[in-house]
Amino acid sequence: MTVKLPTPRTRLRNFLQKQLLSIEGKSSSEAMVLVPLLRQAVEGLDALSYGQTPPIFEKTTQKHWGVEPYTARNLRLKAVGFVALLHAKEYTVGKAKHAVARAYGRSTSAIEAWRKDQALGKTASPGLQSIMQKITRCKSTWNEGRALKELKKAGNEFKLAMKKKKKGQ
């Protein structure tokens, strides 16, 4: 017998609805801020289920980071991690940056700029925070061949994410 789980969107909606019910009617300043926000999120998830994108979930426009800017950001962060990983595998920092630049189709100066970009690594997103932790763990478990194979894969994903937007997209 298989059990069909609700979709992640439905589970999120249910969670938000429970949070909303738990604070509705309270007069704290936190509740006064959260109640309208939670209502908007729940209604927004309902609208998404009908194919409508409400303002709370509308995407913002990014001019410089291709058709998938969030993916491109994750992969830039991964590139920085690959420099550290290859350096741990006895590459010089320069050789590591060159390998990453070649895989990503960028210059070594671009890779260096990503390494120095303070905003790139600063995020509250658990997904982004875990990227560097995963690569750090790989230092001891991946050999050089595996590291280069994963680097090539990430570079190809980056190139796809960076494709130019077509007019009207």
C-alpha cells in the first residue's frame, strides 16, 4: 500500500495556516506584523495552485545573471568552493582558479572576483550555506578525478544558467 504525500506546496500552505491560526487574535506587535504576511503567503500559495503568480511570489528581474540567476549564484559559490577543493588536492591557487575558470567559461580574474565577493557567501539560505559545507566535506572523500568531473558538471550547469534571456521572457 502506497501512501501519497501532499505536495511540498500543500505542506507549506498547511504549515503557514497552522502558524496563522496560532497567532491570530493575539495583540503583540509580532502578531500584528506576521498575521497579514502569513495571510498573504497562504493566499499566494492558493493562487499559485490555480496558475496565478501573486505579488508575494513574483520574480524580480536580474540583468546580468542569465535565465536562472539563483542557480547561477549557487554555482558561483560552488566555483569558489572548487578552488579551495582543488587547492587542497595539491593544486596551486592559480592553477585551481584556472581549472575552475576553464570549466565555467570565465576568466581567472572573474573567479578571483567571485572569491572576494563578500555578498556572495553572505546569505541566510540554508541551501546556499550548505554548498560550501558539502564541498569542504568532499576534500577528504573525492580524489582529483572525481573533483574535476564534478567541476566540469557544475561548469556546464553554470553555462546553461547563464544563457541570455530571449526577448519576451
